[in-house]
Amino acid sequence: MSQSKHKSSVMGIIFGFGIVIAFFIVVFMVGKDDVIEVSESVVQHSGKAIYEKSCVVCHEAGLLNAPKLGNKTDWENRIIKGEEVLLQNAINGFSSMPPRGGASLNDEKLRLAVQYMLVNVGTSVSKPVVENTPAPVKQAVSQPVTPVKQSVVTVDTNQHSGEQVYNRVCMACHNTGLLNAPKLGDKA
């Protein structure tokens, strides 16, 4: 085997391992919230927290012309349309923004995120941004949690199908081709 072919093979193997590791990290992170769900009453949801979890990737850097947080110039033409139109655009998707920003947010959480972004450019919102509103308490886990001595990654196939994982994590890039991500269904 020539040196260049050997180098290409090694790079391919390293890349492949990187993909596998990234997959397991994504699966672990997606399942993490659902596996250790004792109570969400402690978790405080706010527009800022939702923005930082679901919107910051595009709106911090202005990816694909997303209006940047706090940049009045980016937002001025959008503000004219009104909060409800902006919310509907966030729900249904607009231009290069996928529906719900590619996240699995309900309408109220989207409203909080939109209001947070509007408040950050000095715009008043239709109803006050609800900060630190406790989420509904979920039923406690019936079995006591016991510490595990070694790292174990579990995938609950009943809770997360591949489609759910894709819709929660992958669709923002792979539905739109963001950053040259291959689009779902493309053959090449």
C-alpha cells in the first residue's frame, strides 16, 4: 500500500471513529433528560434559558441571516411585522429557519424565546416575559436511583425512535442543508 493510500485509510478510520463517538454523545445527551427525570419543578424555564439551549447557535452568530440577539439593525424590519407574525414564523419556519428552529419546543416556549430576543433589542412585548416560571412537576421515578460505578450508556428504544432523535437534534441542519449538511433523502 502506498504511503498516500495508507494516510487516507488512517484518516478515514479516525473520521469514522469520530462519527461514532459523536453519535453516542448525541444519543447520551438526548436520552439524558428523560432517563434521570426525577422532577422538573426545580428547573426554571425562561426565555433566556430556552434561547441559550435552542436558539443561540444561529442567533448568536447570525447564521444564514438569522437576526443576532441584541442587534437592533438585524431586527428592525422584523419588529415592524409584529410579535405574533414573528412567533408564527418561528413556529412554521421562515426563509432558512426550520419550523420551531429545529427544536422540539411547544408554542409557549417559542413565545418566551421570541419575547426574550425582542426585549433584548428594546422592544415591548404583548404580555410580559415570564421569567423563572416553574415547569409542571413530573411524576417522580418509581425506583430509587442507585449510583453506577462504571459509565453506562443506555438507550430506551421505547421513548426515542430514530425519527424522534432526528427531529430533536439533527433536523435543523439536515432539513435545510445548513453548513453543507447532507439533506435527508438526498442520494449522492
